[in-house]
Amino acid sequence: GAVVSQHPSWVICKSGTSVKIECRSLDFQATTMFWYRQFPKQSLMLMATSNEGSKATYEQGVEKDKFLINHASLTLSTLTVTSAHPEDSSFYICSARGTSGRVGNEQFFGPGTRLTVL
Amino acid sequence: QKEVEQNSGPLSVPEGAIASLNCTYSDRVSQSFFWYRQYSGKSPELIMSIYSNGDKEDGRFTAQLNKASQYVSLLIRDSQPSDSATYLCAVNGGGSNYKLTFGKGTLLTVNP
């Protein structure tokens, strides 16, 4: 149980285009989803926290107009990187937390999306 | 500024030995503590959670928590080459948003 999927697993795009990444909780309802970014040989950096049906809360230094987050249902959150540039190339990982029990106390991670902007 | 500190390693142990990973945290009100394993190029995988002082065992893994010392550790018994990965310590400060603060991770190498 507590499976989180992400799509796509990798994407290559041209500079200036927008990329949408989907994060789904497959076997539980995720009231909260988190979006992280990880550069090579660095730790996870939290970008934003999204709660179902409300606006995402962004961490300091993360541009909310560049990284659009939508959490429209209890099983789906999306991250759109708008007008992507090479410096946005990174490993984007989502995690999800449920409402009770084990999934209520712990975050479960998706497999990640590797974005390369040319 | 909440901080989670880990020895970056690399920590190298022979197969069959005990690997000991350590973590300290700065926020005294932290309530939940987690160890994640991350293989190169993959996302983190939760391997242990601990919420109260003392030891918690799960198979070859034992997590130890000492809130007074703001210290949490992970012991891996009978280490296997497949345990070679980066181990991330994560702390939840207990806020309603359940955000985790991650350490930078310790790279563990288990030599056959």
C-alpha cells in the first residue's frame, strides 16, 4: 500500500516551453502533497506544499508563477514548470500524505521526474 | 532555521558488519523522525519511522531516538551490498502542514 506514481518519468524540452508533471496517489487519498527538487549530489529541497482544494504554499525563494501547482482531487496534484530554462533542469519528486493511520503520519514518494531543458 | 545534520560520509563497511548512521536536529519541538534510503538516480524510499524515545526494530534495521540529545540514529545489521545507498534523515517539526526537513544524507557503501 501507499503507492505514489509520477508521470512522465523523464522529459526533455526546449527552453521557453512549459512542462506538466503529474503526481498520483494510487491506493490512498492524499490530502497533502509535496513537491521537491533535487540537484545532483544535493539533498531534497521542498518547493511547495499543496492541500486538496486550496492554493499551494510555496517555500521561500520558489517562484509561484513559474512553478504552478494544482491539487484538484484527493489523488492528483500537478506541477507545471512554465517557460522552462536550462537552470530548471533537475529531478522533481512528489510525495503524498493521507489522512490517517500510517499514511497520515508518513510521506510516500513518487519515483520522480527527470527534467532536462535544452 | 530548522536544521538536520548528517555526516556526509562516505561510510564504508564490509559485508555482514553493522552500519551506524547518525543524525542531529535543531528544532526541539520536532515530533516525528524518518529514515529514507535513496539509490542513485531514484527517489527516496521510507525505511523507518520513529516517534518516541528509545529503539525501534524492523528486520535488520534499528532506529534510535533520544529527544533530550536531539539525536536519531539508524543501525543496519548484517549489511549487504544492496544496502549501498544514500540514507536521508528527515524530521517533522509537528506543524499542521507536516513538512519534513531533510539532512543532506550519508552515502553508505557496503563492500562484498
